[in-house]
Amino acid sequence: MEVLNKQFTIGDTLAINRIGLGTMRATTGAGSWGEPADRQAVIKVIRKAYELGVNFFDTADAYGPGCSELILAEAIEPFKKEVIVATKGGSVKYAPGKMFASGKPGYLKTTVEASLRRLNLETIDLYQLDHVDPEVPIEESVWMLATLKKQGKIREIGLSNIKLDQLRLAQNITRIASVQNSLSIANQTHLKFAQTCASENIAFIAYCPTAMIDTDKAPKYQQKAVEMGITLPQLSLLWLLEKAPNIIPIPGTSSEKHLQENLAVWNMMPSVLN
């Protein structure tokens, strides 16, 4: 069997291990609003992830808002030069579970500056447009990010929650290093998109990678996991890693137990899932 590739390079320089850590759930309260119940426990999990080989951490200014970036910055401070930090902007969080897109160039300039301060960084490794603003052409939003990249404030540019035609418009302005959309074994809506990105060496960051939704195939997945002696989340992560070499799952958790279970997939042989 073919051995899974454990690493992928986002853009030209961001070499990462292919299971990252998403921080939305762990670093905020209900509705991604406010502080988590136990800040120090979250910091402990983030540091444990690093100890276990995670070197890619994903956050956003809308998580909290602001709380997630501040907590992540505190957690990675002892080793921040050894990890890759991705954040997102372009969504305004105004109440628990409620936000709207804002892709105006001036607003994005402000959000990048604010994220740099909260993350205590001189350059953000990967900055992603969180959502496309329906009232602002994506080219205008991406132009500002490209300008900030030229200024050294962003190393690579990514897009989140987008479609292929929007990616093409953005590519007319600058190189796009990553796409971040939902993808899991139970929600394969963006699988072809991920594989298209693979053909162009664009990273596909899969959020909600272990989500299980009600589908006709759910019993099949459950049976497969039982046969393999693994959990459903592990099955989904392994499936993602096998589907394309550019897919980077970013499961989020506040539990060390779940963290260790997620990362245990590297010790499993490829299963050639169908």
C-alpha cells in the first residue's frame, strides 16, 4: 500500500504536518462568543498538540471575537517560531452565533493589523478571507490582502467558504495558496473542489473534518469503523488524508483524549477507503 504523505507545503514556504488544530470550539464560549470555560485547560491542549507533532494552528478574528487569537498567542508563545499560524478576517461577529461578511479593503487592512497585535506576530503566515462579501467584488478584497502581503504583513493568502468560480476571480489578482471549506467523509460536497486544488498545488484546509451528518451512508461508515477497530472521527480523518495529498484536516477539540485519538491515525495503515 502507498504510504500517506504526512506533510504539505502551503505556498512556497509553509511546510506543515497534515493534521492541524482548529481552534474555534476550544477557545471560545457558546456560539463562538466570549472566553472558554477554562482558558488554562485550552492552552494546555494547544501545547499538547505541539508536543504530539501539530505545527499548524488555525484561528480567526471572529472567534470570540478576538478571544481565540489572544489565547492561541499565549499558548504558542514558547515555540511560536516553530509553528505555522493561520487566521481569517472578513467576518464581523456581533452576537453569539451571528455574524456578517465585510470584505471592504479598508476594513480588511484594519483586521490584519488587529490580528497581528493579538497574535503578537510581525507577519501572519497564512491570512484567509473568511467569507466573500456579497456587496464587494472578491477582487477588491483580495487586492488589499495582496497589498498587505507586499508590505510583509502576510506571508501567504487563502480563501475560506468559497466556490471554484470565486477562486478563479481571486487568482486574477494574486496567487492563492489555500482554500478552506468544510469536508468530511459524511459531507463530501467539496471533494471535487479539493481535488482540483490538488492539481494546482493549492492546499485544501478541511474544517469540520470529523463531523457526522445523517446520510444513507452513515451505517456503512459505522460498520467500516467497527471493522477497522477505530472511531468514526478517525475514519473520517484517514479518508481525508487518502483522498488527496493537499487536504489538511483541522479537527478542533478541548480534550487531550480526543486530540490523541485524532493524531493516532498516523500509526494506521492506509485503508484505501471507497
